[in-house]
Amino acid sequence: MNKFRLRYAPSPTGYLHIGNTRTALMNYIFAKHYNGDFIVRIEDTDIERNVEGAIESQFDNMEWLGIIPDESFLKPNKNFGEYMQSKKLQRYIEISNTLIEKGYAYKCFCSKEELEKERQSQLDRNIQAPKYNRNCWNNRDLLKNKTSEFNVRFKVPDNKEFEIDDLIRGIVSFNSKDIGDFVILKSNGIATYNFAVVVDDVDMEITHVLRGEEHISNTPKQLMIYEAMGWTTPKFGHLTLIVDETRKKLSKRSGNEMFFISEYRKKGFLPQAIFNFVSLLGWSPNIEKEVFTKEELISIFDEKRFSKSPSMFDYNKLKWINSQYMKKLNDADYLSFVKEFINKDKFSISDIDVNWLDEVLLLFKKEIEFGIQINDHLGLFWDNNNKKDFEILKSINNWQQSIKKFKENLTLLEDYNVDSIKHMINNIGKELDIKGMNLFMPIRIAATNSEHGPELAKVIFLLGKNKVLKNIDLILNE
């Protein structure tokens, strides 16, 4: 076989989301595993639905994720034609004329009103799947000199079987009797999807078409065009649906607020974690492992490992994978990353000692799952805490005793550092003969005005002696 060439072909009708990210990513990994080419082309002929900025968003987010095309309209190869459908209109007209000349397509002059009238007539006759009645094909000799507007329709073969050996589903068959003659070129000169995509794939020498299962119904129409033109058919593979926790198709419409990749960027997910997670949606490696680098995924890829079942979008799993990548960052990279997500309106850091801030942020390196979560923890150091009630203290006998002892020792403590604070707390436990939660929980609550947090001695040290003593007075009502 020639060099593997796979493509991702988005329409500029929306932004990069989880679904089309999976399509782009799997095509990219597939191509790279076989030292092939990954192509991005733009299917932009549906002008009325095009969204401003969608193309830029697609490329920006793909680059952020590390899905880098070998070819695109930004990096074209002149041997493969244009990379935007809007620049190939003449090419589609030429091929449609060839199909007409060969008798595989014909001009259709029927108006919308006539088509709708015929459709309704078929429905009235209990024909559940109305099809075009071939009026213009049957009367083509009478219409050959007609000059009014027309669509070009492909003449579907009668009762013919078409078949693909799908990479994921195996043998899939289609019968042409279920398909009516379909439009390949509109009267405005715009090619329809099923026609343009075939011409594009042939022009770009695409060897494998890996796409979502919603395209299965398009496949027979495309196979007909390949056959009519005598073109080699690529290998097809149709990825299964991505579903949410209710087993419904994952979509913005279903209420999933974290549908678009830009939302993950805003919340502080790492691109390599998204890449890792999305690669496991409908595909699995042959080893028991869930965290992979991009290079590892490319190396171990096997097209035989695609799932035939819908893949569950597990947000908790994504957060876990991202937390693993967060922990793997060296301290400098972690600090640089997480500082971008601090809510500066809530936590002013402009006049804060940089070294102190770094130590505070590092406390939560193993606590947070994604960047913006850092704001859930910083109140420990920024808030001017008011007195709170802690129910858990009611279950600890003589909790005031350990707090008073802690305050007494802290007041006298001259060498204020993490080690001396640890030593002091341990000594209190021995002196009062208490340990575990009965020792640490009252001291944590009193010192930090919170019952949760990272390593206690480090928190106490970074809060500073004066703030800790004020917090203790709050709990003791002194």
C-alpha cells in the first residue's frame, strides 16, 4: 500500500469539541504510527452555517493539544489540490459533468414545490421513505435543451449491494434499493457533502477514512461515486458514539457544559492529559495502563483495538488523569502553570512575597485536579476568618486542652519553622497522652480555622505565628 494518509475534515460551523477532537486525534495517531501523513482540510461550503472564528479555533486548539497536521491550507502541498472546499468549486463541476457524460448523473430541473408535492404524494400512499421519482431522468431527452436552473443528481444503481470491510464493525452491507437518486451538485454550483468528500479524498490520496458512526449512512452514496468514476476506495472505519453518564450521546445540546476543548483550557487542564484521555474513548491498548505520553500512544497504537461499543465520557476519570500529569510537573513548571489560574480579584498576589507564594502553591500540587481548583484552597491563607462552628469537635473529649497547650507552646516558640512546629505538636501528644485525630484535628481547626488542608506543620508555618494565634483565640473565644 502507498504511504498512509489520513485526514480530519471539519466544517467551520462550530468549535473544536470532544467528539471531533477524538476524530482528529485518532486519525493523527493512526497516521503517525505508520509514519504516514495527517491532513486537515476544511469543508466550508455550507456558507449559511459557518461560524466566524471557527477555523481559527479548530487550529488553535489542535495545536494546543499537540495534534499537528502535516498538510492544511496553512501548510499546503500543491500535489493534492486545495485544502478548502470553497476553493474547489470548479473541480466539483468538472467531475459532475464527467458523471453526466458517462450516464451516472443527470440534470434535475424539478422545483422545490414539485419535489415536495411528490414527497407528500408518496407519504399519502404509505411509502415511509420517499425517494425522488426520476422524473428528470425519464424525460432527459425532452429536457436536454432546457436552460433553467438545475441540480445534478446521481443515478443510483437499481437493487445493487455495496459492501465495506469496516475497520471497527467488520463487513457492512448496503442495498441501493433503499436510496433515492441524490443531489451531488446544487443549482448554485455548490457540491453536496457526499460528492465533495469523495473528490477531496481522491485528490488528496487518502488511504483510510476514520470518522464517527453517524457517517455510516453516507457511505453507500460515496461508494457509488467511487465505483462510477473507477476510483480506488479507501479503507473505512466508523468510530462508536461517545455517551455521557446517562448513556445519551455527548453533546452541547444534552447540557454538557464541558463539551468544547476551550472550556478545558479555561479550567486549567493540561493538553497532554486531554490527549491521553480522548485517545481512550473507543480505543484501548493491550496493556493495563491508563496514563500514556503522546509518543507512547503513537507507538502502541493498533487499529484492531477499537471498541464496537459506545464509549463513556467519564469526567472523573479525566480529572484523575489530569491530576497525574499535574503531579509529574516539576515544581517550576507547576508554579508557572498554576499562577495563571489564580483569581487575582479574590486573591491579590501583586504585593505578596514570591517565595512565600510559591511555598503556598506547592502545598496543593498533589491536592488539585486542574488549575482553577487552586482557588478553592487559597482562602486558607487570604481570608480574614470569622468564627466558625466545627461539629467534629463535639466528638473529641477535652479538645480545648490540646489547643490551649498548643497556644502556650507556640507563644513561647522562638525558632519558628516547620520542623520545630512538628516537634512541638508531637511533644504535646506525649505530654497529654493523646494521638491521631484527637491530637491533630483540634490543633488544625484552631490554627487554620479549617478542618481540612495539606500538611499541618507547613500550613501553620506559612500562615505565620500572629495569624495562627488569632485563629486560636477565635476558637477559644478569647
